[in-house]
Amino acid sequence: MKELIEYIAKSIVNKPEDVVVTEEEGSEGVLLKLHVAQEDMGRVIGKQGRVVQAMRTLLRVAAVKKGTRVELEII
């Protein structure tokens, strides 16, 4: 799942070398933290949050297949 978010983020930002995804295991599931350059923040979030919502939806589908829970934070 980490690789999926990293691939999507690198595809839409202007500085793909600044994209970093960290994964933290918790009692409730997995927390993915997406770090991007400040000027690429708007591209990742999208108009009215549509891009980030689409990424979260894809994560939920992948998590259901694995039987776990996933949350995405943009930092």
C-alpha cells in the first residue's frame, strides 16, 4: 500500500524526489504519512480535496483485500 501512494504522488507532483511515504503500524491498523514539497501540496490535495479523497478510497479498497485498516495523512 505504501508503494501505491508513493507511485501516485510521484506521478502528480513537480518534485518527485521530495516524495516520502512512511508507514506506522498501530493497534487500529496502518497509518501512512505522505511528505511532499510545500509547493506540491496543492497538487496532492486537489480541488476541494478530490485527489486526496481518491487516494484514500484506493487505500481502503487495498486494505479490505488485506483485511486491515489504513489511514492516510499528508504532512
